Amino acid sequence: MRYLPLTPDDRAVMLMRIGARNIDALFADVPADRLLDAPPDLPRRKSEIEVERALSRMAAKNVAAGSVPFFVGAGAYKHHIPSTVDHLIQRSEFLTSYTPYQPEISQGTLQMLFEFQTQVAALTAMDVANASMYDGSTGCAEAVLMAHRVTRRKKTVLSGGLHPHYGEVVRTISAMAADDVTTLPPDIGAGEDILAKIDDSVSCVVVQSPDVFGNLRDLRPIAETCHVHGALLIAVFNEVVSLGLVEAPGAMGADIVVGEGQSIGNGLNFGGPYVGLFATRQKYIRQMPGRLAGETLDAEGRRGFVLTLSTREQHIRREKATSNICTNSGLCALAFSIHMTMLGEKGLRQLARVNHANAVKLADLLERTPNVEVLNESFFNEFTIRVKGDAADVIERMAAQGVLGGVPVSRLLPHAGLDDLIIVASSEVNTDDDRAALAAALQGVL
Amino acid sequence: MLNMQGRPTHVGEVATGERQTFTRNRALQMEEPLIFETGRFDVTGVDIDEPEKFTPRLGAHARKSGIGLPGLTEPETMRHYVRLSQKNYAIDAGLYPLGSCTMKHNPRLNEKMARLPGLGDIHPLQPQSTVQGALELIETMAHWLMVLTGMPAIAMSPKAGAHGEACGMMAIKAAIAARGEGATRNVVLVPDSAHGTNPATAALIGYHVRAIPAREDGTVSAEAVRDALGPDVAAIMLTNPNTCGLFEKEIVEIARAVHEAGGYFYCDGANFNAIVGKVRPGDLGIDAMHINLHKTFSTPHGGGGPGAGPVVLSQALAPFAPVPFVRRDGEKLAFVEHAEGTQSFGRMTAFHGQMGMFVRALTYAMSHGSDGLRQASEDAVLNANYIRACLADVMSQPFGDRPCMHEALFDDRWLKDSGITTLDFAKAMIDEGYHPMTMYFPLVVHGAMLIEPTESESKASLDLFIMTLRDLAMSVRDGDVARFSGAPYFAPRRRLDETRAARQPVLKWVKPVTVAEAAE
């Protein structure tokens, strides 16, 4: 077997050195009647060619985003990633290293994480960011738990513009500790009165902008009301590119900012692995979940980096830890950081402008398409349309014509009576031809 | 006229001794500033065309705050990260014996498959008719994991080991609530030897932790479990093989006792690599176990993730598994994405889990096949025992001279009165070109050194590692304290001051104040 260096002779010699008569002598603690005498009933070893064939066959049954006019978003976005990114993250020293437990021989990862944290703090206009969470949704749940630790309250208010899956993740974990969660109804037009829900019993309010329907929201009045009542504002985003053009949550008074970082540096990957971005105010750092890289000096006085404030973490604090998270999204954070380094502020702003411009073009086109209505007053690169017909059916019929036209709201909210809505996303990858194809496909099926 | 002098080819007289360089680089070992110190605000490494003139529809929400992110061009980016990478140890570069972390070879075929557009470039919310191959892949991976563990059900969405623990414990909590015992069963038993994630997870789910002391032989006794059981116990979280590198020999009895007391058995599967194809956890009586695909199934650790932590479940817990999950209807596969109308405890993450890791793990599993996976586990156990046997006379084993599973555990009794600690010993290994073993874990052993070589090492590699550790042990005996107390001498950095980092946390780069600015 190509991955196993030991030869039968090696094994025999080693067993002799150990003083074991055969390999099963080393498994002596396993109850004898539970030890298998043959491999389980699964296929036998395969060569590279055979494995490639099997996987390629599965891959061929899927429609790749890059192969069709593609407008699917709602939490994950198709962007162009510079080839440099994928080359660099495949360097052995990044790809095949562990969590940087031995800092003297992990400065590459640690410095990268320090740079990543600085980038995320700058993007969100917050004081500090951690070294990543699994994804935006789990980061959102961690933010809620952190708010409970800070405020010593247990009640959460979720905006109706929050991605429904994020809301479900928060409700799932909250239910385990019997914490109170109020979820506002789906808020298509960003018109909800969330201020009315905030009182002195509320721990945190979770608001997303751009929201799941694409609307942009002013977080300032919500932050002010939260702070009057001693609650925290958790600001969420799904599309990190928006921060190149849309006001940063930190500048609007958010206390914790969490979001999905997939758009920068990371492919769609059918939902994972992604990279959760998590930032907060300086005064809350000891309540943060997750790893943190910090600057220090070595014995010769040279700058270096280490994992720090680990007394918050599970391997030290056990049941009193701020989170149970251990492995997070290191390599995805690296991909994010490399791509962001290449963009810089200048490139990010340009990228955001192109995204917005393409979405505006698409909205203009769809507004002229019969039986289609664009619902958003404001948006970044994603908006919601109402169609005359069942949205899921419309999407399916367009897919049959080779156009992936968006996400039917009913896929996220099956019982909300929103069966005629489609969330449509557009990024720098879309061309005029793509947009024309979508408009034509919509016209064809409606 | 040509100059025929040529260049000197002999070494000549070479000066010896320490030298400083102007750049502070040392040949291939480069000092590398932060991107914030070299980048410029007017520079970008990505060419993006300005859009044609258009009317923005941002409303009143345009960004007014600055960003403050410098950029680098493509060649500068390449050089920055290549230089950073050269400051990292990696499994591709050498033996990486971190116990409980399973740093095995990461096959590059895995990476190639994960980058097939049909697997890497698909969106989690595309119409399901356009991703039937992706669902098939998840179903196939699930099948492999269920057969290898002998368990009837699986949750694929957890994003890493600790997330898997949370998944299993939430399923347990939901099952207990369904029995109407949610209010009374609120304790989880966790042995002292457990990973920190176990008690942290139990607390996260709202349980109280009751510790079980380890027995003198490093395992958990059924008797100690029985003593701790009661009508308030929801579950036990037990790692098997355990963190001392030992198979829990009374595990079947423990499972029976827990079940008789009305509790569930959560098994931490971090060490599954020792027993794949040898023992099925399902035959031992467990109810839930996460599998770290980034350990046992060779997906790369990536400097701290991403991982993946699918959880196999018993029949009793299966109905409570999280959404989404794949359901087959004849030829057609579909996700069940909403918990309504099911007993599912809910959703753990936005989408379907770590698909990119499933592709890699399945590639690995298919490459090995069931025979190869079994051989891999045998080799992992053999390698660990070989190291253990070859070091037994110079280092001390906490539980006597007996076989281990896939990792060999030593304590620091053999360092007593030497003035050298486990940490010093670990740092001296760095100078010898090795990543240190896991140190000071498990907590039940003083100055623990947990060595997990994995099956990826050749006998020659193990022999050199053993000789190196024996040489270090000789230095301990000879009282060569400096070899340890000052180590590492040759790494990109000497020992780093972690106390300073924690006392005055600097968690991001801040522009230094210049003399001129300070004078204003």
C-alpha cells in the first residue's frame, strides 16, 4: 500500500524487538470476542487511477458554478480567487502543520494569524479579532453565548433579516441551556421594529446587514437602544466583500461582529470548509471564544508570536472554558489573509464596487423583465425578487435550462408563505451574457 | 583577452564562531516583516476593471469609515508567504509525533480530488437536482464510517471534533428529554484523563461535570463508573483508546453499567486511528462517537483546521440527529433540511458540513480500502510500541512496561533531580529537527510526554528518532543541562515569552507613533 512504509520484514523485526508474538498481542486489552479477524465489508485498496475515476464520476453528476450563468448566494458566494492563493495554501509547511503549539517552529502560522486578526479587525472596524471560527453561523452562536457571559443575561433577540440557518443554529444551542430566544418574523423589507423588543432583560440583539434578503441596515439606532438597556449588539454579515463599500459594523456601535469569510480566498465547497470571522471590543477579550495569536519577544529580544490568553480555552479551563472549540479554520483563514493581502484596501474597494455595479445592472434588467419585481430599496450584491409563480419550481426549471438563478426563499423558510421569492446574488464573475441568460430564462419559465 | 584565473574550488581557511548578519537573515532563514510594514495603500495584487458608470443603490449605507489595509503585488505576496511558510515545521518535513493529534501523511491525491470543479465549485443551496453526485459522495462517506464503526446512523454536518462532541451530546440531551427525564438527568461523567473539549462540551450543553478518577493502570474501572452512576446521570464521555494510549479494557462492562443506569455512552473518537478495521466501536456498546477526519482520515491539519467531525449514532439516538441529512428515494438523493415534523434536535451549522474534507477523507479511505485501513491501524500501533520498547530503559512509563495502542506515554520521573523539565526536553527535540510530542497531557500523568508516530513513518525514520531521544536522555544523565535549558538554539526563534504575551496582549498590528507625530 503506497502510504505505508513498513515492509513485512520490518514488521517482524519490530514485533520481535517489542517482544510480541504477533500484532494481535498488542491488542490484548481488546475483549477477545470483539476483535475482528478480517477487514470490514468494504471495497479493497485502489490505485490512484481507480480512485480518480470513482470521484470524477461523482463530480460529473454535479453542475459546477463556474460552468453556467450563476446567481446563487444566500450565505455563500462565487468569487474569483487569484491562483496565487491556492498555490500558497498548498505549501507543505502551511498545509501539513498542526495548531501552533510549539511557537519556535510555528512562526509562519502564528504571524499569519496575527496578520489575519489585524485584517479582520480593520475590515469590521473593531478592536480585536480572533484566529477564526468554523464558519459564520457557528460564530454567530458563539457570539450569543459570549454576550450571555458578558451581560450575565440569557435572552436573545434575532432580527427577521438574519439568515434563517444562522437563527436555527443559535436556537439549537440556546435550547440546550434553556436560554430564551425571540425570533422576529421574516423581514423582507427591513422594516421591522426591533427596538420595541429590547429591554433590560435582553442579553443581545442579532442583526444582519446586508441581511439575508440583501437589504442594508443602519445599525446605529439599534446599538444605541441596546446600550441604554445594557444589552450587546451582535452584527452579522454573510458577504464579507460588502465591507469594502458598506459602512462597517464597528463604526455603527456593534459590540460583537461575526460573519462568513468564505468570499475572500475560499471556494464554494458545497458549504464547507469556510471561515468564521469574529471581532469584538477590547474590553471583552477575555470572554472571547477561540484561538488568539499575540505578539511577544523571544529570549534574544526578537519579535515573535504565540497563541495567547489560552486560560479562556478548553485545554486549560475545561468545563469553565469560554467555548469548546479547538481545531478551527486555520487554512481557510490563511486563504482569506492571502487574498486580502493581494487586494489591499484599494483592491477590496474596487472588487466591492464591481460586485455592486453588477448587481445594480442585474436589478435594472430584472425590473424590466415581465412578472418579476425587485423588492429591495438598497442592496450590495444580492437582492430579492418576487416572481409570478412558485419560486422553487422556477429555479428548478431554469436549472434544467442550465441557469442557476438564485435561492428560493422557501428553501430556507419552507412554511413562511414566501413561496414566490428568490434571493439573487451577483458578483464580479457574472458577465452581461450571464445576466441576459438569467433574464431570458426567467421570462421563459414565467 | 580572457581572464583564466577561475574561481577558487578549495575551502581554504574558514573563520569559525558566531557571526551577525546585516539583514538578520541567516542564509535560507529569512526575517520577514508584517504585511502592514511593507504594504502600501495604493497597491493591489489583483487587477480589477473599474465598472462602467452606474447609480449606486446603497441607500445611506456607504462606508465612511476608513479600512486601513495595505496591499502587496503578486510577487511580493508570493515572497511574503513563502518566507513565512519556511518558519513552520510540517509533517511533510519530518516526524511530527504529537500524541492524540495523528499527524499522518496527507496524500496529495486528496487535494487533487477536492479541487475537481464538480466537487469544489458547487454551492450548498444549488437545486438538489444539480448536485446529485455531491449527495452521493456524502452518502458513500457516511456508509464507510458507519461500517467501520459498526454503527447504524451518522450525522455528517459537525465541523470538527469538538463540534461533533456537541452534536453527540445534544442528541443525548434530546433523547433524554423525549423520555421525560430532561429535568432530572443533568450530570455527565468525565474521566480526569479526558481531552479538555469533553468537559467544555458537557458544560456548553448545560450539563454538570462529575469527574471520574483514573485507576492506577491508566484506565477507567467499571467499578468507579458504577459508583458515580445514578438517576441524575445523562451520559459518560469516555475516550477510547484513551489519552494514556491504552484501550479501555472494561469498556463493554462500562457501557452496560451506563445503559442499565439509564444513561448514554459518548465515546471520544479522537484516537480511532488505533483501531480502524480491528474493532468496531458499535460492538463495544457506545451510543455516539465523533470521528476526526483530520486525524484518522488524513485530511490536512492546515495549521489548525479546517477539520471535520462526523458523529456515528446508535439506534436510540438516530432519530435526534441534526439536520441536514441525506435521504435516498430510489435513484434520487435529497437533503432533509428542516427539523419540523422530525425529532431532530435542530441545526448545527449553516450548510451541510465539511464537504471539502469529505472528499479528501473518502479519497483516502478508498485508496486504502478496508484491508489497507486495517493495516494502517496495525502499523500505527506497531510503530508506537516499537518506540516505547526502545526507550523503555531510559525513560519512565507511568503505567509500567506494557503494550500501548497508537501512542506511547512517558512521564517525567526519569528527569527527577536533573534540573530538566518536560518542556526543556521538548525544546531540545526541536534542535534535533523534530516536532516535540504532546507535552503535559494527559493531566493525570506528571510531566506527560505523549508520542504518536502514526503509521506513516518508516522503520529507518523511527530508528533515527529513537537514537536521537536516547542521545538526549544520555545528555540528561551526563548533566548537560544547557542542551535543554537554552533550547531551542537553532529554530527561527528562541523560546518565546508567553507570560508577556498574556499580561500585555497585543492581538493586532498597530501603527507605531513616529517621533514627529509624538512631538505634535
